Amino acid sequence: MGTNKNIKYIRSLDEAQLKDEVINIESRILAITHDPIDFHNLRPFLDWCGDKKALESVQDMMGYRKFILDTLFAKHCTEVEIKRLEKVNSLLLDLTNRTYKRTANLFRALIALPKDELDDAYEVEGSLVPEFDTIDSTLRLEDDEYYGSDFTRMGAILCETEKYLLNLAQVNPFWSSAVEYSPTMNDKDLDCENPLDDGTSWAEGPLRSPKLVHIIICYALHALCTHMNFSIPDVLRLNDFKIEVKLIIQQFSDQDCNRPR
């Protein structure tokens, strides 16, 4: 079934039929992936993760599932869900800004750090990603039954199918020995200022709704709902996020202790 036919077909269904469609597509997905939260027997799931063809097949089905769930959300979209989306959006914006700020502070620490004459390169990198570590990484909400989705298992699978896109904020200030750095430089001059959330809403795709127009959608929420196969109901249930900021110092030599030219 082509994309246009998918859209036309889904839009012809009522809420009960859409829920049945969710249950059906998730059953087909789990038949391929096996149970991602059967922690006593993860081998079948891990085998699927390494099968490129099977992974691509599940990605396609996840895209179909996303469209169904976003269609259900548009029909449902209660005040409780709107309030939760406001909360998630504010959280993601705060986490994004914290990622930039923490990266800037580590870059300042690098500037002040005594340098070793054998150091060849420095790299500072900050990132923000959603995680699925335990079944509590996905919230159970009152309207789960309405959507008919196994959000916990699907959350674990999405964190695998979308893993190369999951970085919601990536901060990579560039170190150069030719630049005059100072720890007193501001975040913008250190290239550690959030350039994407400037007060303009990123409301696109399923987030472009009259019921959500009052929310200034942050880039991270936009990325989850438009660049990846997370539906809005999936995002409302994401419960675990990780900020990681790291400093890498590199030194190179061969067996004769020759240094790079």
C-alpha cells in the first residue's frame, strides 16, 4: 500500500477501527522484533537489531503506526493531553538549554586546563537523547486504552529504529590552537548558544494543530514528532532523558614514539 493510499485509508477509519489498526500493526512488528522487554531472553530481540533488512521493515511499519496514532491524537486531544504536551515541551526546552550550558562550562574548563605538550587534539561534545533503560522509561497514562498501543514495548523498539536520529541537541564547540580563547568568553562566542529555540514555534506536521497553537514548540519536540517515528502519544509517555557532556583529549604516536607531523 503506497503512502497516499495509506493516508486516504487511515482517514476513512473511525476511532475503533484506528485502534484495531494499531493493535494489528504492533502485532506484526513484535512478530519480527520479538519481546524487547523480556530481559531474561533478549537474544531474539538483539538478533533483530543486527538484521538490517528486518530493521528497515520495522521502521516502515513504525512510520505507519505513527500516522495512525497521530490521527487518533487529533481526534482525542483532551485538555489533560494538552497540559502534558505543554509540560513535555517545557522540559525538552530546559534540557536542551542545560545541554548547551553544561557544554559551555566544560569548554571553559578545557580553556583553563594546563595543556600537555603531547596533546594533539581536544574535543568537547554535548548531547541530549531519550533513553529506554527499564520499563519505567515509558509512562502508563489513563488514556492508554483509548489508543490501544503497547507503548512500553514500542518505546523500546523506537529507541532502536531511531537511534541514529535520537540526538535532540548536539553541541560541538570547535577547539583551535590558533584561536585566542578565554574562560570569560560568553556562550555565543564559544559556539555554545542554542540557535534553534529563538521564540519561533517549530509546530509542523502533527504538531500543527489549532488546539496546540498556543504552545511555542521547541526544536527537540519537533525533531521527535517530525524527523522520527515517535507519535505525539509516544512522546507524552517518554520518561527518561540523558544529557551527556564529554571531553576527549587525544595523543598520537607510533611504536618509535614518533609524533604526527
